[in-house]
Amino acid sequence: MKIAGFDWDSGNWPKCGKHGVSQEEIEQVLLGEPAVMADPNPDEPRLRAIGRTAAGRYVFLVFMRREIGSQTKLRPISARYMHQKEVDHYENQIEAENQIEAAALATERRGC
């Protein structure tokens, strides 16, 4: 899916910015390779993302995909820097996934 940009306005920016995360950081995370999962909000289809900024800070985001005209834009709903406990959990999950992938690759190379 091609993303045409971001949907920022006076409704979502103040909520995102109140935790000190800049628009640039939010966009860096969403344009990078964040871990994305469904958000349990029953009212609208939201997504959650966890990722790092160019400076290496971990950010937790809630956002939506919006079709505006013929373009898909991302609308951030909320953003905050992650607590160290959350960062540690995220890093442990990434490490475990990398180990599983390495083991699968090794098995494949052995022809098992």
C-alpha cells in the first residue's frame, strides 16, 4: 500500500504532541519499519505501532488509515515515548524472532 502522506490537523496534533513527541518523529516511525498491530478500539479501525525514531528513541503510536480522495494517508491519534520496561519487552521479542528466523534458515541450509 502506498502512503500519500499524513493527515494532521488541530484535532490530532495537540493530542500527539502533548507527550513531547514531534510530528517529525511520528512520521519517522510510521515511514520506517514499525511493528504494527490492531488496536482494540471498538468505535473505529485503529492500529498501534511501535518503532524507533532516527535518533533511536522508541515511540508508541495509535493511528488510522484514511482514504482522502484517491490517496491513503495516515492519521496519528496518539503518541508517546515508550517506558524502559516496554522497550526491554519489545527488544526481547525482536531478539526471539531473530533467533527463530536464524534457526529456520540454518535448518533450511542443512536440507532438513
